[in-house]
Amino acid sequence: MFASRASTLVLAFSGLAALLAPARASAQHRSLGLLVTEEGSPLYRLGLTPVAESADPVARGHVQLELWSGYSNIFEQDSTRSHVLFLDLERLINTVTVRVGAARGLEVGARLGLETSWGGFLDGFLSGFHETVGFGNANRERFPNGVYRQELDDGDGKVLLDVPQRTFHPVDVRIFGKWRFLGSAGDRRVASLRVVGRLPVSSNLAGEERADVGVMAATRLSSGPWHVHSTVGVLTSFAAPSPDAILRQRAFLFLVGLERNLGARWSGVVEFNAQTPRVRSFDGTELDGLPGDFVFGVVGLLGRHWKVDVSFQEDIPPGSPAVDFTAGLRISRIW
């Protein structure tokens, strides 16, 4: 059922892109990149959550500064014989990323993540939307709107996760490098390897948090105004957190994206990303199933040095651990 819904969204977006695309044959057919997205499940964010990125690194000698904000509505409620979980919140993630073209085909950089969380105001809207499209509401209708809870215990009263409301609270620092080993800037075929390390700078747990590393391979294939992006990778954990019994130490990820130039300065993009479950022992697809997200939006150039993208992310299938809804905005400048 979810496949037919996803197909409908893809067809609708493709039709819109075709209507908006100018007929001029002189339009520049170059990739503007993927939409910035990442998995927003609070349990998944105890470790490294991969970010959607193009295979193209920053050009040698250039510096790029990115500001990204993602606003999410989250509701997950489930329990087993050994654990009780309740997530009900809205959250704003802000990231500041610096990328440096250190050499030809080589990019290095760092990212700081900040989090703001509260009860929010979108519960009623999301409930109505999910009912309209037939996605279902889990147990959301049993609880009042606008409530904040982010808790996990072991069933005997021992708290494993209890995150208070936050305002621009630092959550992690990431160091990364990207090496393009196939193709060059502007080529139709490009492939790169990316390594990311994550260092937590706050405590979400009643114990030690995770330090993680991820290795990803990304490709871009271009033909005229169309660009196909893909990423595969593996995420591993160096430090086990307190709820080790429910968190896996390794996950595999997959992403595919389709970009269509809408002229020389804008592109429409659709993406689907998924990863193997990081959570286990709950015996329910909403928590330890395979999380997937369908994302759509636009990427555009503003002047010579500025770029912006606007994205909307919905969990596919709707019963997965992925968060209900995320709206994203990125603004970047290159020197």
C-alpha cells in the first residue's frame, strides 16, 4: 500500500517538475545536489544519523558554510516485558557545517549540531493529515495534543532515557572527509567515499553516550537535465550506551535520489532513504522495524555564492521508526 502512495507522490512531483521546467535548450544541465535530510528518531540519534549528500566535494581552495534547520513532529509509544518507551515532542535541529576543499577531489569539514525540543503545536494538524491520507495515527489519539515526553525505562523503574526540553542545546560534533575517486567536477559520472566521526557533547542517558563512525560510498549519474544520486554505507558504534540491550552496534544505509533541473539555477529533487534497524527487542515495526523516509523539495542558486534548499520529509512506510514529518531549510555560502 505504501508503495502505491510513494509512486503517486513521485508521479505528482515529476509532473510538477515537467510543468515548471523551461523549454529553452540553452538551460545549463548541472547537478545542484541533494536535499539535506537525516533520520530524526530520538533513539536513532543516540548514535550517528547519516546526512544525505551529493558525491561532489567542494572544489579545491574553496570554503563552504552551511546552516540547516529541520523541524520534526515525533510520536512513538510502545512497551515490552522489559522496556517502556514514550516519545511525544516537536523538535528543531540546527546544524552549522564548514567544508573546505583541501585538495583536488578532497573535502574535509566539521559540523556542530544544536537541538531545541518542546511539546509543540502540530499534533492536531498531523493527526488530521494522517487520517486524510490513510497513514494512521498509532496511539496518538489517546493522548492530549501539545504534550512533551522523551522517556525510556527498563520496566522496573530504572530510567535509561529522560531528555528534558532544550533550547539550542549542543548535541554532537562531527568530523568528516570526502574523497572523489571517480570523475571530476562537471563530469556525468562521479563517485566518492565519505568517512564521518561523531562525538557526543551532551548526555541523553543515565550513563555513557555513543561515539560513532560511518563509511559511505556515493555516486552521481547525469544525463541532460536528469541526475541520479545514490549512497550506500555502514555505521558502527565504538562506545555502548546504557540501553545496550535494545540498540544494535551496526547499521547499513541506502539512499537514492532523482534530481531534475528546472532551468539553470533551480532543481527539483525527490529522495528515498532507509537503513537497517538500530533498535531491537520491542517486537513492533514502529520501533524496531526498518525506518524509511520519502523526501521532496527544491534546490536553488541565489546569486553567485549562495544556495538554498527547502524540503519536506514523511516516513515511508508510515508504521516505521522514522519520525512523522520534518520540514527542512538549508542556506549555504561558498567562498
